[in-house]
Amino acid sequence: MKLLSILFPSRTIAWYTARMFLVRVAAFIIGLTVILQSLDLLSESGKVLAAAGNTESDLWVYVSLRAPQIVQLFLPFSVLLATLVTLATLNQNSEVVIFKGAGLSAHHILAPLMVAALGVAAANFLWNERIGTSASATLKAWQEQEYRKSPTAAPKSTQSWVRGGDDLFHADAVAGRGDGTRLTGVTIYDRRDNGLVQVVMAASATPISGGWRLRDVRLFDVASGGLESRASLEFATEVVPRQFNTTSINPNFIALWDLWPQIGEQRAAGKPTDVLEAAAWHKISGPLSAVLMPLLGAVAAFGLARSGKLFVRAVIGMALGFAFFVADNFMLAMGNFGTVPPLMAAWAPFLLFLLIGEAVLIRTEE
């Protein structure tokens, strides 16, 4: 209770500003979703109806799958716009002056908005992981079949390319797990010192200690150009069965609580996981960016209060917000390329703009 009284000296003002903010967030996300979904439907409706057997009801199926993606993408922008409109309205009506005259600091005025934004971030996270992931997977599978059949969840595909040391393995099909793993249509690119030595092709392969036993083998020697056939061959390599048993992962289609265990499986199989880890952390930092928006948009309410340049201050707040989104996407791309560590890719923009927002607020007002 003491902490609440410190954060919100006036509960009436706190509820008043938080309610204004939440109403505007809802208005912006509903408006943006309706407009963008309408435009998207205009471009895709022809493709949906062109599929044999599809009717107008399938357009509503498409809308039900596409709308969650639009909400997921544009909710942070809606929070930014709602922040600017709320703070600009308070400033224009001189309510900020009244609040400060009542003894509230800039942080006291922003605290209700940031707490409300935290609630929006939690709702955004649950929406993305519960609804957005399944809708994205289903829509992707439907689009890949050119809308010809009822949408189904995207199937998991068995990884057929595997690397162990310098060797590259390719298998047309994988069956079984552990010591019972069986590969068919196997091609091995035997590389040494970054150079291809031979290509080994086999009808099937089963694991043995320290490598694989190959059947119906053909060996192509790169140096001599000769081709040799053998009934069987024991091929020593670092590649192990579990590397074939892990599946390829698209983090956009998997909820966070299911993604982390799959990342662990990929790591245990010796596969790179930096891209997946960056995406997993961004599933948290992305929605949490809503909490930054009141801080970045605060310039619309505080500082230069007597200059009368409300529009200019709102533009500055919007520029700060969009600069964050640009930096966030840039760092995530750098994480996907492996240039920066996953934690830095996901959290560096958030922490950087948190400090920038605080610095601007303190500089202009406190």
C-alpha cells in the first residue's frame, strides 16, 4: 500500500489518465486492424475465391487467420499513437499544469500510463503466443497450397541436412530414433581441411559406434574422378542420430513455452541456436516495448510547456517511438545474422531507449 501511494499519490488522477490511455489504445488497434484487414482482403480475396470449392465463407476464414497477425504487428504502434494523443490532450487542456500544481511530478503522471501499458504488454504476449502462433502456422500452410483445401497446421519437417565436423550429411528420409535410426537416400560430402575429398552415396545407413554403417554404397573420388561401388561401408564421423531426429523450427509458429524445450533439443544435437534464442527473447521484449511508449512520448506533455509548439513536440515523440522500432528490427536482423549475441539482439534496443526516454524526461522537466 505504501508503494502504491508513492507511485500514485492521487488514485483519481491515476485512474483518469490510465482510462484515457486504454480507451485510445483500443480505438487505435481496432481502427488499424479494420483498415489494414480490409486492404489486405482486397488483394487476397481473388486468390482465395480462385481455389476450387472455395466460397465467400472462406474469406471469413482468411480474415480470422490474418487479423491476429495484424494485431500482433500493429499493437505496439497503437500504444505509441495512444500515448501521444493522450499526453497531447492533457497538455492542450492544461491538465498537466493542474496535475503539477497538485504536487505530482512527471514520473507520477506517467506512472499510470506505464502500468496500463504493462497490462497491454501482457495481453499482447498472451495474444501472440496463444492465438498468433497457431493462426500464422495455419495460414502459412493454407497459402502454400494456394487456398485449395481447409487450412491445417504447418507440419513439422524432419531435418535432412546435418553437419558434423567438416562432413555434410543429407538424407532423403529419416525413420526411428536413437540406435534405431534408419536413413535412406544418404549422401555424404566427405570434407577435410575445408576441401571436398569424396562423395559417398548409399541406399541406407544405420548408426554404429563412432559412425554409420552404409549399404549399397557408391564412392566418388574427387581427385581421381573414379567411381567405386561397395555392398557396405563403415563410415567414421561425428554425426550422431539425434541430429536427424530434431526438427526444423520456425519460432513464429511456436509458443514460447514450447519453443525453449525445442531450442534445448537443437543445442543438444549440436546445431546452432542463436537465431532461435534471439527470436525467443524477442517474444518477451517485443510486447514489453509497450511500456516504453509513455516514456518516449512524454515530450508531448512535458518540456517547453510555454512554447506552444504542441505539434512539434508530438512529432518528436513519434520520431523517438519509430526510432525504437527501427533499432529493434535492426538488432533482431543482426542477431539473425549471428553478428550480435541473442540477448543483446533482443534487449539492447529496449534498454537503450529506456535510458534515452529517461534522459529526455529529466532534461526537459525534472
